[in-house]
Amino acid sequence: MKKLITIIFATIFFTGNVSIAESDLWDHFGDQNVYGQKAVSDEEFDKALESKLKKRKKRDKNIPKGNEFHQSNETEFLKDTKDELPILCIPADLKFSDNVVLPTGHYQVIGEKRNGKPYLKFYQAHYMIAEIPAQETQDDFNEDNVHFVRLIENGEKQVKIIFGSIDFNAYSIINIAE
């Protein structure tokens, strides 16, 4: 019986997939560096990492902090938005009168009241391209912003330009040039 058990264990031991290697693939890793880099010790790596983190902390101190928005400074925020001009994209040429055609493009729009009547001025860069009369309204056109300008379809041959600012809200209906 002892011989039988010895033969079984010997057979399993010698026929099993046991491989003993003198070295593995990682033994020559440092010798075959393609990029010409040298191996770095753990201490050198930690030292380099600490120096990078110190530089990052110094750099983070110089980042300017933004202004917080509170209910108390809401009026200042609204006064500052007056300087920001809304931009309108006009996808087709618009005809204001017989002579004046506003070409396709992007325009900054300023609303202005003269003699109690509102006007919309269209600018590209610092050049005024056109000025049109508008109708003042109390409607805010369900807009979320205080300053806005938008082009709305008003039939097949007309568009409606709506404008809103702190001073007034207005609209103007303009024909599409053919």
C-alpha cells in the first residue's frame, strides 16, 4: 500500500506542469530602456514629487478669486451688466426702409431713448451699421436675463427683434429683404 501511494505521488509530481526558471523577463528591464532614461530610486521619485507639489501650491495662491453674488450686491451686479452688450445673429438680410438693408451677420445691439422714443442701434466692432425705431413695451418676453436681444419669426416675410435692458423693453418688426 505504501508503494502504491508513493508511486501516485511521484507520478503527479513528475508529470505536473512545474517549471523552475533561473530568471524571469523583468531581470533585464533596466538594460533595455528604449528612450534612454535611467532607473530612478524610490527616494528620488518621492523627492521629485514633493518639489512639484510645492510649486503647485505656490502657483495656486496666485489664482484670482471671483466675486461672490449675494442679495446685498445685486444692484451693483445689475449696474455692471449695463456695460455688457447683447449680441444678435441675423441669418438673412433685413430691409429697414427703401435704402437701408442690414446684411447677414452678428451685431451688438444697444437700446436708446431719444425724446421718449426707443431706438435700437446695431454695431459691428465700433461702427454703427443701422439704427431703427422700436416700440416700447412692458412685456419681458419671458426672458430669464435682464439684458437680451433675440430675433423671432413673424410670418414668412417679417421678423420681430425683441430687446430688453434695465431701462426699457422694446420690439421692432422688420421685413426680410428679397
